[in-house]
Amino acid sequence: MTRRSGGESDPIVGTPVPRLDAEAKVRGEARYADDLAFAGMVHVKTIRSERPHARIVRLDLSGVESAPGVVGIATVADIPGENIVPIIYRDMPLLAAGVVRYVGEPLALVAAETRDAAREAAARARVAYEDLPAVFDPRDALAHGAPPIARPDAADEGNAFNHMVIRKGDVAQGFAQADVIVEGEYEVGYQEHAYLEPQGVVAVPEDGGMTVYGTLQCPFYVQNAVANVLGLPLARVRIVQTCTGGGFGGKEDVPSHLAALAAVVAWKLRRPAKLVLDRSEDIATTSKRHPGSIRYRTGARRDGTLTAVEVEFYYNAGAYQTLSSAVLWRGLVHAPGPYRIPNVKVDAYSVATNTVPCGAFRGFGSPQVIFAHESQMDELARRLGMDPLELRAKNALRVGDETATGQVLTESVGLGACLAKAREISRWEEVQAEVAAFNRRERFKRRGVGVSTVMYGVGMGAKAPLLDKAGAYLKLEADGSVTLAVGTTEMGQGAETVLVQIAADGLGVPVGMVRVAPVDTSRVPDSGPTVASRTTTVQGMAVLDAARRLRLRIEDAVRAILGCPTFTVAGHRFCHPQDPARSVSFAEVARWMWTRNWDMGVTGWAEGKPVDWDPATGHGNAYFVYSYACHIALVEVDLLTGETRVNRFWAVHDSGRIVNPATARGQVIGGIAQGIGYALMEELPSRDGRILAPSFTSYHIPTARDVPAGIAVAFVEAPYSGGPFGAKGLGEVPLMASHAAVANAVSSATGGRLRAYPAIPERVLDLVAKGA
Amino acid sequence: MTLSFRVNGRPVTVDVPPGRRLLDLLREDLGLTGTKEGCGEGECGACTVLVDGKPRLACLTAAIQVEGRDVLTIEGLAASGQLHPLQEAFLATAGVQCGFCTPGLILAAHALLAENPSPTADEVREYLSGNLCRCTGYEQVVEAVLRAAERRR
Ligand code: FES
Ligand code: FES
């Protein structure tokens, strides 16, 4: 490893470099999926099931085929490969064969010359169903005699897709030692990603294979799915990511399905095929955050020391596995919270029902249990007469502590620092006093302050360690500029800019010299999925590895050019140590290397540090490192209308070294907004497996008026030795922490205890009535 | 039917079927894909364009409604190549993340500053509340608009 000799340029990591992709976006030049068009392109519409569970008796597409503008149709018979979209399990068909298991399940496809023609033709499909008994609630699905929904080879038992456990110590003994025990049940419904850009792909038959362009997070997942349904080798399937208008997990697994649908049409018709969902189809038929029911029990001594935690929770997974086993596992590991607890028992279930499959959404199974554990901490504080921040600080994990899964934390635990900083920047005591004074003064309004603390396991964790890898190619161009290719994606989170900062710092060149190549599976290394807040850490390490290798080669060239074993660096010039007049620029070195036929390219590689897991006990080093956060929210409740506003918000994060403080701040505030939506307003009712009003008209996400001005964001940086320049993950954490702080603030304001999301006015009025 | 109007200062004459949305006319017939479709039902603001300087949702506007009018899309804001102060401000404050909402937000903000050159932060939030953004939480968007307003003074 080379060491930068210092002084050659200011460090770039840690500075607010403007986003590299922003200019194309403000000019309207960035190309998103629906902005692409190809000669001869057809528009595809999916014909979907109208029943939650039924046998397909007849699928009559004659009216569809004869509709104006129709180019062709595709059914199960047209799938050249396997009728399976492989995700973690292999239980989900591309097109339903014989039986449908949820409303919206794809049955067939129609392609037409225009989008309108495809939509109108699809409406002419005539399907005869024979209804089968259906279940929509996990409790019903697990009941004796429930209709089987899960495929036996994809489920632990019956309709329980998965049952996972943590067993630590002896909870019976732990509760016996407790002076106070609190217990509660918590319910959360769907949360819809509501990325502003709907899902979309264009499949283009090319060179005896298939190229798919699309808005997506995980190109290598999509490649695998398309190859599987077409029966092609992976090398004949190329996935190119288009500019992606938000993902949040919603574009983790779903694009695999959509790309495979479009690819089957393109393959059959030998024409480019575009499949873009409209908003209602997107909301009704794509993944969302799992609804959950959580039963939680916590015991503590009089002084606040936790003695035991017992949790049982059920996630409604929908009709197919998709990512539910991974979501459930993250929920399992995160259920006990960021605390020292000697005795822990967790039972986690994901359950098959006749509903749309749920999947990844920022936090990935953890926000649901965080609502529960942070509510419990507040209930406990109240019972103990302790300050809620104090209670958390007393139990917060520190270096040397053991987590609920028996993992000893050896470094980079900034939780205590987060709590202290949050206390400081919120002026915790004064704010409490101000709130109390307000509540004495006002008759029809109440304010409340709520706090939450979270930990977040960075990366895939011990459930899928084989995916925690990343590659990076760096190519030095003949003029000294640099091209970087990585297999992780930019979806709005700012990864591209952060990775360029890491490359530039590793190489000792300005940011403007580094350019990121488009993500195309035929040209970039497989870096695993862009999920789990892993990009800066794992992909960043691969980029840094490549940068350091290339830097070594450049330094060899400098020594050869200057004819001396050492050199100094000034600005972006390399100088002879004795004769500073003899110097060479970075660009000149590149030119010199190129003219001498030097190899200008390098590959970097990184893997997450080892993790391990025993599924029988839930013991193990679940993740290689954790990020931490403490959020504080101040809300105001109108006692007459039940309306709740978030007035102030303070957020403190330990995500290790922050590579770009401006984009990190944006990620935190954006996550807080999503958390405010989750806690207060986002509700997606369904009946008998049907999403009732899949549109932004009734699914409200926060607007500029719903997010408080002046959110304070601070970072305490506990560096991680396994991350580039000490960085850990950040992306998911702000959402995870924010909703629970808001929920606790609502409870505090009303004097009741919020046990279900969202805190819509009726529910808040109910709390007020109960709290009074 | 034949429709004549100006888009980004340029006169255009096109044939459109009666029901054609302005959004499709811009994106498909004129290749101006900077105007985005986030919902198609008037709820998200991603399709915001300016018609005679006023913000309009292109997904709810029939193409024939712009007969004889002046339409500004995001592509027209930096027509000379030089970024508009609002565009520069969005870069400077990190007001862009995924960018899908950005063209609509910038055009809405443009209309706001034409009406009210010195808005308060609250007025910005109020005015932009029809433009959804799922990424930023709006703070840096509001900062961008205030910064652009200040620069123009
Ligand atoms: S696309 Fe027009 S308002 Fe959403
Ligand atoms: S930046 Fe993604 S929706 Fe606004």
C-alpha cells in the first residue's frame, strides 16, 4: 500500500462536493426509463388477476388480440425458459400458471403500437376463475385448516414462510429479576415507496440475446431473472441501468419481474418492448413495506437496567417469498434494539397470504420492530419515572458490549455520543420546559417531545454474506482523466459522487478528473446488490483498493520519469526531491505511461468482513459493523381535530466517517420525511387482498408543508476500520429512527400510547380521550 | 387538428388528436422528455410546465389548450447553455437527489419568484406543496429557492 505523501491536494473525502449527476438533472437532460425510445418499439401492458386466490378456468385473449393497434400477446406458452422469477426462493412464476394467488398477479401480456392501445386491449381479456378459499391476515393463514398458499418447498411450515429465533440467556429469569415490566402490542400497515419515478423497463433483443434498460437498483438480480425466463446464458443478457428516480428498496426485486415480462414479449415479437407502470398499477401490484403485528415485553430494574426482552412478531409477506426471508431476518436481529440485554427471546414469522408480495423498503423489516422497541423504552421510562433519554443512555451499547445475538462490539460504536449530542443540540431540558409551559398555557393544543435510538447492521449480514462483495475498475486515460466502473447503482442517494470522492482521494486527483461509467452488466464488475446501506462501505473499499493499485503504478512511472527513487508532490505535480524544477504533472505521467504501452487499467475488490450465524439459537456476528442514530421530534397536536404537525426535529447519526456532508444531510432529512409519513399519514387500506385506492389522491406522502423547517442534522463520526476512510452505512438509518421519535412525541403530547400507525386524526383523538 | 404555439421560445405547429395530453405532446411528439410523469392524475407536480408564465400540470392539460400560448419546459430554462440561477442554486444546496421531481420543482419555483421575488421560507413551502419529492425532505429545495431569490436581488 502506498501512502500519500501529503500536501499534494486537499482531502476530498469529508467535503461537500456538489453531486456529479445534478447538472444533467436540473437541465432535464438525465434519461430515465420512460425517456428511452427505440425504432420499432412496442408498448406492453400486463393482464393481471382480479381474484386473490383462484384457479384459472379459461383465459380468453381473442378480444385482446383483435383490438386496434395490437402487435401481439404473450402467455405462459411463450416463455422460452423457466416460468420462475428467481429471487431468494424459486416459488414465484413469471406468469401465473393454473392458479393465481393475489390480486394483480400477472397472467398474460399484450403489446401494442401505443401505450393507450395496449391498455385498452388488456381490458378486453376475459378470464374465467374458480375461486379458492383465500386468507389475507397472517393469523388466519397460520390457523389450523387454512388454505395452503405457500409452496411447500418455499416454506418452513404450512403458510409460515419462515420462522426465525433469537435465544439468549433465560427470559423467565430475566423477568423474575425485573422490578417493572411493560408489555404492548403494536400494529403497522403497508408503507408504499412512492418513488417519484414509476417502475419501467425497455427490453431490446440484440445479438441473439437480450438487453434490458431500466430503472433499477440491482442489475445482477435482473440479469439472473431475465436469463432464467429466456433460458439464456447470463453472458447473453445485458442489463443497463437508466437514471433512476428513487428506489428505497422498491426497485430491488420488482425490476427482475418486470424486466423478465418485457423480455418475453421482446423475444417473441423480435421488437424492443417497453413496460412502464402507471402510478396506480405501481402502487397496487409492486412490493411495499410488510404490515406487521408485534407483541413486545420488556423488563427492567428500578434503576432502569434492562433485564429481559421478549418479542413475537408476524409480517404479512404476501403470496410469494420474494425478499421476505431476508426482511424477516433483519427484523429479527434488530428487534431487541441497540441495548445491553442479558436475556432475549425473539420469535419472528413471515407469513404467506393472498396479498401482493411485500419486499424491501428502506429499513428492510426493522422499522416495524423499532416502533415497538422504542415505544417500550418510553413506556418503561414513564413507569420508572426516568428521563427517556437517560434510560436509553443507561442501556446503550458500547464498545466491548455484547449484542442480543451474542456479538461482541469491538469498535465504532457511536451510540452514546449520538445520545449526548442529541441532548445538547436539542437543548433537551429547555425544550421539555418550553413544551410543559406551552401545554399549561394552551387549551386546545398539546405539544410533545419524543426520542428514539436505533442501531443498523451495515451490509447484507450473515443471512447473505456471499452477496457482500464489490468490484471496481479504474482506467487511467491517456490525458490523466480517470474512468471508474462499478456494479452498484446511483438511484438518487448520491453513491456516484461519494465513490468518485473516494477514488479521487485514493488517487490524488481532483474530483473533476474522475467520471463514472454507466452501469451495464456486460462492462462493470458484479458488486452485489445496491441495498443494505452497503455502497459507501463495501463498494467504497473496492474503489479505494483500485485507486491504491493504480496509484502504485503511477508512482512507478513517476520514479522512472524523474530518474530517482523518491519524489515530492506539490499541487498535482510530482517533483524531483533535490531539484524541484524537474517535475511532471499527473497528465504528463499518464501520457508517458500510455505511450510506453503500460497497462492503464486496474481492478479493485472488496468483501465485507466475516460474519456468522446459528439459525437454531440466533447467535452470531450478524453484521460486520453497525451504524447508530438518535432522533428527537417535537410535535403539536390539535386536540379538537386530532391533527398532528411536526414542529422541530433533531437528528444525530454515527455512520462513521461522512464522505460528503451535503449529500449525507440530504439523505438524513429525506429519511426523516419518509418516517414522518410512516408515523403520521401514509395509509394504504385494502380489503380482501385488494388495495382500495392505489393513487396519490388517497395515499398521501409528506409535502413541503408537512416536513418541519430547519431540521438539525449532526454527525458523530466513530470511524470503522473496515470502511473507506472509516465510513459506515447511512442511507436507511434516518427513516428507521425518525418515525419512532414522532410516535413517541405523539404519545407524549396526548398522554395516551400510540400502538398503531399511522397516527391519523381519528386515532389521535382516541389517544387524547384515553390519555385524559 | 392543427395546433400552433411556442415552446421554449420556438414556434411549433403540430397535428394532434383532440384528446392528446400536453404531457404526451411534449415528451413523445417534441422529444422534450425533461417534463416527467409521476402520477398522471394531477397529484405530484412532476409534469409542471409554465404556460404563459403560470405553472400548469401537463398531465391534466389538453394539448389544444396551449394554442397560441407560450410554453416553457425545463429544457428552455438554460436554452443558451448557461444555467439559470435556480438551476445553479439547486446544485449549490444539494437540492437534487434522484432528480425526477426536479424539473417540475424548478419550474414551479420559477413561477413563484416571478410572482413574489422575495418569498419567505414558509411561502416557498406553501407554494411548492403541490410538487411531491420523496427523496430530499424539501429542506435543501427550499434553501435553493431562497438562494436563487437572493441572487436575483
Ligand atoms: S404527472 Fe402530472 S401531476 Fe403527477
Ligand atoms: S429528488 Fe427524488 S423525488 Fe425529489
